[in-house]
Amino acid sequence: MLIEQRTYTLEPGKMRQYLATYEKEGLEIQKRILGHWLGCMVTEIGPLNQVIHLWGFNSFEDRLARRARLTADPTWQSYLAKVAGLAVHQENRILLPAAFWSPPAAAQA
């Protein structure tokens, strides 16, 4: 398994709007298409106004295929239009787990 960490830095004051819209309209689409949801967190210390999404994938090829399906989904495109402009920066990382780590049971579904 590999993990994608997507970090969005939001405009100050836009966190509630982003999270409410994501919970209502974005999360279920992503869970359905991407699978392996590991979590969504917000920063409290360090760089502020950041939302971090963690997704697990079986391989890089699995990630590419699932992200392509998500990008092509019209419901996802509608969601993106609603959150457009809330983020001022995005950073993506691909994380490879240490040999002794195993994902939480919920992530293995």
C-alpha cells in the first residue's frame, strides 16, 4: 500500500466553508471512487489554515486509475466548482509505509 497525502492551504477564514462543503458533497464521491480513506485532518499548530487528506492505494497504477475516474466524474466536477478559490496552495506527497507498519483495519477494506 502507498499513501497519498494531499495538503491544502486555505484562504484565512474559509476553513468552515471548505469542510462543510467537503463533508456534504465531496467526501462520499471520493470514498466511492478512491476507496481506502485514511482520514481528513486540520492543522492546529505550525502552518495554519491547512487541511490534510490521506488516501491509501494498492499501487501507483491503482492511484492513477482511481484519480482519473474521480476527475472524470461530473458530480466531482460540480463539487470542485463550489470550492474553487478557497485554497491558495496545494501539496501532494506519496508516502511509502515502513516495513513494520500495517494500515488500520478500516483502511484495508
